[in-house]
Amino acid sequence: MRGDLATKEMRVAIDAMGGDNAPDCTVNGSVLALKEWRGLKVILTGPKDIVEKTLERALQKLSSPSEREEIRSRIEIVHTDQYIRMDDPPSLALKDKKNNSLVKSLSLLKSGEVDAVVYAGNTGALLEASVLTLGRLPNVKRPALITLWPVKEGGLAFLDSGANAEAKPDHLNQFAIMGTVFYQVINGYPSPRVGLLNIGSEEVKGSQLQQEAYKMLRSNELINFIGNVEPEDLFSGKVDVVVADGFTGNMVLKTAEATVNFLVSQLRDIAKKSVRATLGGLLLKPYLQDLKKELDYAHLGGALLIGLNYLCIKTHGKADEIAIKNAIGFSRRLHEQNIIERLKEQLAKLNHSKNGEHKELKPTH
């Protein structure tokens, strides 16, 4: 039975073996989430003996036997013989490892036994398995990973963050529509500004993909398209939804993350160069730590794989336990806002005529 929105009860399935730091961080992060949200229940999928031992270690870190017992009562382990590694070729892994923990988590979601899946593992495997298991929303050609960056009030919705290395102009056009609906639902903003990530603001900039996508976005009456945006515009507050192909989007995302880590590291080195700098560094240390957490993708709660029939969250392959906890929290927030049903309602209004024209889609208020 699906979680009750009124009581905010929710069930989340997590592939305990997904990610570079699994199963320790996936299990520890689940325990942290259960500690914070009492209405939450978690199902961990993977080899039961491995997951059980990891869970026991995680529970021992809790302060009291009663707390350990209460949290353990809200965790279930579903055994699978196999799991997909980060370096497994997606198609081959899904074919050779049919009884794997990722597919089991997705099957629990499709059957209604959980309300969301959180996954930190192989992105390619998730994309293939989720499309086959969960299916796409009506009229959606390609699901995309949409991430909410905290660079402005209300955040910046960025897609595709890495689901589709290659894309066609009509895919980017559809990403813009899904991104618009997502932003409307998340922030209640009726007409979010949509930009196409490019190397310049002029219409003729970019490759054939960007140029053709620009024309489609400009004529799309379902979105508030403001034109091309450059990387510097991502931090300026001038745009709410940014659209890119998955290869470009993932590179920008990882570059931004690496830049934050580099700047924090440089500031730490500077603080060691003199007594005065050290004192200044000590004063700035808590603020730098807060800044890093705010801008670190691993702590943003992950990305929604938007365009599917169900709620599926992908978080960083290097996710630590805090990132896993935040990804669960992100899924909880989207579940409470009924994001999938609202996407279905809005996309259902996107009726295609034979010549491909769109009927107007009214904004969500």
C-alpha cells in the first residue's frame, strides 16, 4: 500500500549495494533518515547476509537500545543474489544479473510496495532498468535527470544532468516542458524562465543541436523561453530552468562540484601561510564548511529521473551517508508534493496533433 500523504508516511526502497561507498553509506544514510523522519520506512535490497551485518554495525552507533529497536522495526531487507557494480556495462549487467538489487527495488516501486526508489549506483543501468520496469509518462520520449541547484532563492532546475549522453532537439524541447512543470510544482512559480545552455547568447551559436533546439524552444508556447544562457548565467539568478544534453549537463555539474572543492582547498592552504591567515581561517572555517555543503552536489539530495511513471531519485555514485539521507529527504519532499501525479496531469494536456503542434498548457499556480 502506498504511503499516506495526509500522515506523511512513506516507504522508500534503496539498493544497498549501489554506489562507490556501498553498502556502508547506503545503510548508514538510511538509518540517519529513519532517525530524522518517524513516518519513514525503508526497504534495503541486496545480499541479506552482507546488508544485515552492515545494518547491525550502523544500529550500534545509536545512543540507546530502545532507539535501535524502534528504527530496526522500520527497516526491511529484501534478499537478492546479485547486484550491479559501478563499472558493469548496463545492458550486459541487466541481462546476466537478472536477480539484481536494482531491478528488485524498481519492481517494489512498480507493485506499489514502496513510494520511491533512491539509487546511488550505475546511472546507465538505472536508466535502462527504470524505463523497462517503470515505463515512461505518456508522450515522454526520454527521461532526464533533473537537479535542483541552490544558487538562488527557489533553486535552479537543471536538466539533463547525465541520463542521456546524446539528445535530439525535440528531446531538449520536451526537457524544457518537464523542467517547467517541475519548477512550478516545487516552487509554485507559474512561469519559470527557461534557458538553453550554450556557448553564447546569440541564436546562431552552438552546434546544430543547439541551433535547432533554440528554434523549437522559441516557438514553444508551453514555456517561458528567454533564449540561450552561458555557464555564468547559472549563478546570476536570471534563469529558473536550464536545459542541456546529458553529456554537457553532467560535465557542467561535475566541473561546478570540482570548482567548489578546489576553492575550499585553496582557502585552507592560504590559511596556513601565516599566523594572521590562520586566525582568519579559523574564523571563516564554519562558513566555508557551510558553503561547501550548500554547493556540493553530493549533499543536494540527488536528481529526479523525470519522465517516468514513478518516483525515482539518483544520487551521486560517491555519495556518503549524509548524501544518502538527503536523497531520501528529497524523495520525501517530492512525494509529499505529489510530483508524479502532477506531472501526469500537466503532460496529459500536451496533446499532439498529426503535424506535431502543441495545444496550450496552462501553468500550475
